[in-house]
Amino acid sequence: MDSAAALAGVPTSIILRVEARILALDVGSRTLGLAVSDPLGITAQGLPTIRRKNRRADFAQLDAVVKKYDVQEFVVGYPLRLSGATGTQSEKMAAFAEQLRERYERPVHLWDERLTTAEAQRVLRESEMSVKRRSEVVDQLAAVLILQSFLQSRQSK
């Protein structure tokens, strides 16, 4: 039975629209913090941080994540200055976003990440987590905060 036949007679008000998963990246020089949306596009879950080696190795690891979660869209943290102006890091993220677009042929959104790493560090400090463990998860939490902000913005539209 195909999905259309399975849904025949089910009121449209109770059919959930399943959205494609979105992968958020908090891109640093040494790590890629990752978070993925749930299938409904409501929540963000952190994924293991990728320790960067070189472009080929980094993309090989990303390929596995994109395939595993059937990622159809990307959100890349866009580090604007507090004034809102772009800088060197912003330009690097725009170039990285373009590499994602070319490689995966999927939408890529640059998302204002001002203060997300600082917020992630604050949350982790308050959690009484060890310093070593905090350093292991800060990029992941930053990616979660970026994605959650993006999802909330999308839901309010």
C-alpha cells in the first residue's frame, strides 16, 4: 500500500507534515560543531563534534552525517561583529557555505551566530560540568543554539 492510500480518509488536520532534516554547523578552525533537526523541524539535537583534519577528511565525515540523517538543508553559523558588520570570519563562512551548496546541491542558510558560543559556554559553566567535558561539547551546544534559533524563526513565519 502506498502512502497516499494509507492516508485515504484520514482528516488532513491530523496528518503531520514531515519536513526534511536540517543540519546546523558551528564551524571553527579545529572543529565542526553539529546539530540536526528532528523530522518535524521542531527541535535540535547535538551530534558528535568533528575534529577537523583537512578539507577532504572533513567532507568525508560530513558526507556520512548527511547520508545517515538524510539532510536536505544546512544552516551555517555566520559570525557577524556585534555591530552587525561582516569580517574575515564571516567571509570564510560564506565561502564554506558555498562549498556545501556545490557539494550537496541543497539549500544553505547563513545564520547570525553572534554570542552563541558565549551562551553555550555560560550554559555549560552553570551545569557544573568539568572544564574538560565543557571543551568537548561547547561546539555541539553552539550548533544546537544556532539550529534552534533558525527553527524558531521559521516556525514564527
